[in-house]
Amino acid sequence: MTRLRRGSALILVLIMTLSLAALASSAIYLTGSSGMLSRYHDKERDLGFALESALELGKSRLQRDTALVLYDTGYKQLLVDQPVYTAAGALVTGLTVNVYGGYTGDTSGIYVPYITLLATVSDASGLRLARRLDLQSQSFSRYTLFANDFPSGASIGSGETFGGRVHANNRFIATSSGSPSPVFLDTVSAAGTISGTAQWSDTVSATGGATAIPYPTASGAYWGASSLTSYFYNVADAGGLRESVSSASRGRVEFLTIDVNNNGMIDSTEGFFRYFRLNAATDTTQLAVYFSGSPVSTSNSVLLNHCGAHYTISGRREFFPVVMHKVSWVRSRIQSSTYPTVTAAQATTMSVLDRTAIMTILQQPTARCYPQGSPYLVNTERYTTGALCVQRYFEYVTMYSWGSSPACGVSQHYGGQDTTFTRYSFRCTLDLGYTDGRCTAEPTYEGIWDVYSGTSLVPTLPSSVRQDVERPHLYPLNKVYNPDSRGVVYLNSSMFVHGRVRGNVTLYVNGVAKLMDDLTYDADPADTTNLCRSFFGLIAKDSIAVLDNVINRPRIYNTPTTTAGNVLMMGGDGQFTFHGVAMALGGSVNAANPGGATLTVPNSTCPLGSSLTASGGCMQIVGGIVDKTFANPYTSTTGSGMRALRELDPCQQTNRRPPYFPLARTRVRALTTFDVDARQLKSASLIRAYFTRLRGNRAAP
């Protein structure tokens, strides 16, 4: 008998119904999740698009708006609640972006910093995402030649070679005549036209039309409200490396190196400078080592007291000024020289001090001249009485040149060396009626080496290296000996400058920088083994001039001038050499008296051995020149002024710069992009703190 199964159909229907309901619910849920995910990705895409657009807008403004000034501390807001538009120009509803910019990545001033753009995007619910873009910035120190104004009547001379980047803010003109044509090994750009004949490095160099790069001024805003002058004053003041002089051109700054630890090498810590202050009653003739004449008078005091020759005696080079060759003990001493050798007859000839004697001295291979205050002038700037062989001041009881007093023994008979430092400079006229070195009257006070007033940690100097009496007058440039130094030196007026630099240094001259002798590194910067061993920047409020003095340019010592050796340059190497980057904010880097055409015989040529002659030979620049107005250091390509001989310092092609050397308002390439936690950027104080962390702990002045 068949049994009826009551209710089974109902159960089956219920199961099927519940199953279909579950499937429907799952479908609804999955559809809803998919929609939410899709909307989420759409939103994320919109936010990402907004950030990328904001960063590109910020980068575009940096590239095009060269008047835009970013700050060394804090940040600058470039976009404020900017709406976002699609590529088709449609508004992206509900989104706004902000972009902030600032320099980051360097607190020491010796590296070219990054420019960081920070973009944020917000919607109705607040800040949603943030992203950062780092760009490489640029310093004026990278240029082999930069000219804010390239005059229409100027041109680059034939035979010149430019190893690095060149830019002009208007036109640029290569040579219009002469051979060989100048050679450019890197890109030449100009905001106007490029013309003339040259060997260009690429097609860009023949087109022109580049963006002008704003040229800094001494008084204009540099970092925020600070002018360039006040900025460098404050940086230098922090380390006690500034000098304030009430009247212009009343002193000279000499850079020098000293082997403080006596290890036989010049370490990065062993760079210094010292400052010689001229007496207010004294003119600058002796300080600048200047005289003229056709020929110069044999009684000229600068010739007699500042020029002379080195002699190698017992393994040491000793310098004796011309006038000291009259003194009997000097005449005997130089006969023991191993280089140059001097016979008794030659010593006698030199002692007469007539024109023949002077020419014999100045034609020595070691002859040269030194400025007032030089340790090499110990015999003519340090004096003793007849009773004591110690330096005397303001006391006249028959005065003698150093080493010549009857009280001085043989151990005090020596010439000027780098160790014979004398704080006070005096001047007397040696009585040429005698051979014992006595003065005709009481010496007059001429100048003094200043004492460094900052905190110096320079230890006692080894006696085999320097006199310890010199130590108080050394201005330390490195942090090891000057903890507050930032590598910047500030001079409050026009100044004479020369010497040997070691380390990273920027010198700011609030006036005209007058280069009276070579200004070089302690090692050749063009040798790549010395890459960035030193990097020097010279910035002048006005111009930078290579002086037309007896060190840098020839003078006539005898006639006829066509006879070899009668016209001489008394600088030691026959040319002027500068290592570093020189920047003239108000003028040009140039040779004083570019039209001067006194020529040595044989003529000085530049490059050496070429047919291109110049009065002062080469003005060799290993580094760069940055001019407000370009000017040639000669007026004729044959015979006048000096000829520029340019060489690239490999350090210019790195991310280094002389300390705090001005940055050019041009940004070259994007480096990296990072997403940033938006919670760090919800207020102005948080944004400022973020830039501070990127920059480092120490802010600029």
C-alpha cells in the first residue's frame, strides 16, 4: 500500500525559496561591494590625478617663473585651494589642491640643495592624500662663463676654449675674426641670439632663445627679506670671519695654508686667512706694489724695498730686497746660495744699487716683488736699535734693518721666509752711505696684522713650521679650529686679495675685489685626484679687477725696451692665475687697464707658444666667471691687457658649490617622487616642521 508523504512539497518549496533568496542576497551584496570598490578606485584615481596635476603645475611655475624666490627656511605656498580640471578642461568636482615649495637637503651650504614640492589634495571631508617631488636645483658656480649682459660690441676672443656651461641673459657673440675660432665643449645658451664663428658642442648652442635667469643684486632680496650683502654678513659673523674697515681699500687679505699638525701634508683643516690693516696716514702704493716709469727710477722706494730675489741657503729659500744687497753681511750671505749661485764679483756688482746692479738682481730666476706686510720683507719692515737685536717700535737711537744691528750675531743674519712673520710694518730709508744697514731716520709705522677676535682652537704651532707668534693673527676657516665657521668671509669694503686657499670658502667683498697676486688652491684643481679638495667662491658687490701692478703686469726697468730682460713681470710665474668661481654683482671680472700694452721681450703669449700676445700674458681661470656685464681683459687681440685662459674645475660638474654660493633660479630635472602621510600636513605648523625635517636641524641666518 502506498503511503502518502504529506508536506514534502512544501519543504522543498521552502528550501528552493531560501536558496534563491540567499543567491539573490549574495548577488546584491557582491554588486554593492563591486560598486563601492569601483567608486573607491575612481576616487583614488581622481585624487592621484589631482596630485600629479598639482606637482606638474608647481614644476611648471618653477621652470617658467624665474622671478619666483624660494626660502632657505620655511616654505612658500605656490598654489592655494586650486580647483582641478581634466585634460578636456572639465572641472573635477569637489577637489582642491595646495602646493608648497622650499629648498631642502643641505645645511652646510657646500652642496647644491634640492627643491622639494609638496602637493596635497582635499575633498569635502578634508585632506585626503599628499605627495612630494624633489628636483635638482642649480648654483651659479656651475658656469664657466655667465653674463647677465653681453654687450653688442663685445665678442669672445679667438683661440679661447670653454670647458663648461656658458649662458648669457641677452645675446652671445663668438669671435667675428681671427684664428683659431673659440671652442665650446659644453652647451652655450642665450636668452637672445647666438652669433659669431666657433666650434659649438651641440645644436642647442647655435639657436638661442633660452629663458633668462635672474641675476642677483647685492641689495635685492635673496632669502626672504635678507639682501645678499646682509646674508653673507650674518653667515660670516657667526664664525668671527668678517672685517669692518671704515674707508675703502685700506688693507689686504691673504689666504694661506699652515701644516699645523706637522704631518707633511696640508689637511682640509689647515686653511686660514690673515688681514693686514694699513695705517690711515699711509697710501696704498706699497700695499698694492705699484710703480711705473720708462724706465722706473732707481730710487723708487717700492722697487728698492719690495722687490728682490730668493736665494737658497742651507736648504732654505731666503728673500732679500734690492736695497739689502748694499748691506755687507747680505753680500757675504748670498754667495753661499746654491740656487741661484752668486759669485763675489756679482755680489759686488749688486751692492752698488745703480741700474746695472738692479737689473742684475731682478734678472735672477727667483726675482719677484711682495706686498707690504709680507713675511718675506722682514729685512725692510722689522727694525732694531744699535744696542739690541730685538724688534723696536717708536724709539730711535740709530735704527738698523733686521739682522744688521751691531748687537745682532750671525744667527740673526737671514733673509725673509714664510716663517719670518712680523706683526707691525715699519718703513725707513736705508742710509746708502753705509753698508751696515742703518736707517737715515726713525722708521714710520705703516700697518699691522689684525688679531683674530673669535674663538680659535688652533694649537701651538710647531717651531719647525711657523713662529707661534703668528697664531693669534690666523683666522681659521675650518670647523675643527673654528667651531662656528661656515666657510664664509665678509669684508666690509673694497679690498686687495691674494694667497693660497685650502678648503671650502666663499669670500664676499662689499665693494671692489682687487686681485693683487695669484689666488690659487694648494693643489691643482684640474687634476681629478684633487676632486673638490677645495672649492673657492669670490663675490664682489661691484667688480673684480686683476690689478695692473708690478706683480701681474710688466714694467720697464731699463732701456732699450727691445732688449731681452729690460721689461719684466715680477710675479714669479709670468701670468695671473685664479682658482675658483668669481662673481661680480655690479660689474665684471676683468683686468684693470685692459688697454695697457707694455710687452716683455720676448713677448708673453697666451696660450703659451701661440701667436696671440698679451701685455700681462694669461689670465688663467680654473673654474668660472660670473659677470653682470661681460668685458674682455684686453682691447686688442695683439699685445694689450691679458688674455683669458679658461679651464674647467671638475668640481663644478658635481653637486658641490662654494659655501652658500648664490643659487640660480633655474631647476633642471625631477629626481624622485614620494607619497606622504597626509596626517603630517594638516596644519601650517606641521607643514613647516616637515620641511625642516627634510632640510636638517640648523637653519640659515
